[in-house]
Amino acid sequence: MIKQQLQRLETWSKPSVVALCLGNVAAVAFVDYLTGYETFFFIFYLSAVFIAAWHLGPSYGTLISALSVTAWVSTNIAAGQRYSTYFVPVWNALIMFLFYLVVVGLLVKLRRSQQELESRVRQRTAALDREIKERSRLQKELLETAEQEQRRIGRDLHDSLCQHLTGTAFAGQVLGQKLAEKSSAETAEARRLVTLIEDAIELTRQVARGLHPIEMQTGGVADVFKELATKTSERFQVACRFECQLAVPLKDAAVATHLLRIAQEAVSNAIRHGKARHINICLNSAGAGLELTITDDGSGLPEHARTGRGMGLHLMAYRADMIGADFNVERLPTQGTRVTCKRGAGSNPDENHVAKN
């Protein structure tokens, strides 16, 4: 309660605090006069001295101390107290004034210590904020650099290696035709070689799409998620299904890429750790934004998953944060896990948003 009152006084102007101290001295002096000189009342003047010394500094603390001493001696004399000599009230006033000065000195020292401590806390907090922002910036740059490198490798595989293999396959076809015209026994081997090269081309294209699927697909984001569900079902013998009730066009391919990476990680966790047999991927409009949900029927999220050393959950959460989305992983009541990434329309200053076709 006292701390709250002191904090409230911090917002007051200096004249207001001075007026409060003077009013406090006057009020205590009036009560001191009414109670008579036999009542020892000088301790109550300390409240005004405390406020002046704490909020206004040693000069005002000394001034209020002098006024308090004067008021105390004056009210006692006015109440009828008599002294044998003038030395007695002067001595009493001097002792009281010195006592107040000691109190003022201690308060000023305590106040300065508190201000120094608060200043250090603010400096360390500011330094910590700068460090956190710098670390966040470096993490973002690292992730963006990794994505750019993946895109570069994907384009190189698609544009260079695939084209080179296509040319090799064409040369093999020409060779096969020449061998067939000569009825050579090596014709079948040449055709088999062409088939192997064509398989290599398809594998290379799949790797390129995996490194940067958004640019490699011409059918939009929905087709990329459909391919993820299809490949997961074929490769791991699970029932993976993709649902999208509305078309979800995105203006920024980076947002779509992060959503896809989150879905890939969630699906991988569901299969590797949850041993799920059914996985459902939903990408739908949610108001003016979008929501990505991955639900599985596996063994559920382990208790130590959030506090463990695994990078999967941390990376998914960080990707969601990069696109301004809310990320949540929860263990379902019966069995399984639900991963949710919800992004509002105003989450990105670049106006990357969801729109209905």
C-alpha cells in the first residue's frame, strides 16, 4: 500500500509535492496544538520530511525539517508550555533538527541506491532486449539463408541436372534407334539405359520439388499439400489425407513455404514418434486469415516434448512466429496429437493474406 502511494507520487509535479508536504506539516502542527504541549508529537512530522527527502531531494528535505522543528516548538509554546530560559527550546529544536537531518541523509542515500539499482536494471534489461532481438534477427537470417540455399539447389537440380539428364536420355534413344536399325543385340540394353536415365530425371525433379516445392508446382499451394499427403501415404503406408474447403491463395510464397515445412515436420513427428496410422492435414480460411491443422491418431505428444532438446517443435514454433502466426501443439483427450498454426489477415505488414476465390 505504501509502495503504491510512493509510486503514485512519482507522477506528481514538484509544486504539488511541496504543497503536500506543507499541508502535512500544517495539519500535524494543528493536531499538536489541540493535544497540548504535554503530548510528545514531533515524530509525526517525519511523514512530511520523508516525502520531501524521498521525492524532492536533500534541499527540500532540510527545508521541511526546519519548518517541522519551527512548527513543533511554536505549537508547544502556543499550547502553554513555558521554559526557564531561551536555551531550552533552542536546544530541543537543535536536537530535533539534527535528528531530522540524519533521517534525511539516510533517506537520500537509500533513494540514490534505489535509483542506481533501477538504472542498472533498466540498462541490463535494455541490453538483454537488444541481445534477444539480435539473436532473433540472426536466427531469422539463418533460416532465410537456408531456404534460399535450398531454392538455389532446387533450381540447379531442376534447370541444370534435369536438362543434362534429358539430353543424355535423348542421346540414348538415338543410340537405341541406330542399334535397332542394325538389329544389334545391345538394343535392349540401350533401351534399359534410357529407362534408368528417365527414372533419374524423375527422382531429381522430386528432390528439387522437396527442396523448394512452392516454386516447382504450378497448381498452387493446395497441390503441394496434396502431393505431401500422397507421398506420405505411399512411402509410409499410412492414411494421410489433405482437406481444403476453400482455395487459399497466398501472395507471399515464403508464407506458404513455412506452412508446408510445419506440416512436413508435424507429419514426420506423427509417423516417427507417434506411430500414427491416420493423419489429416487441413488448410482452410479462418475468418480473414488461415489455419493449418495437422491431426493424427498416434500415441500422443510425449510429456517431455516441449522441454526436450528436440529441434522439431522449436523450429515449427519459430517458423510460425516468423509469419506472425499462433502456434499450438496439444495432446488429444483420447489419443493422438493436434498441431495448429493460425495466422490472421493483419499478421504481416506485407499484406500477405488469405482471400477467397
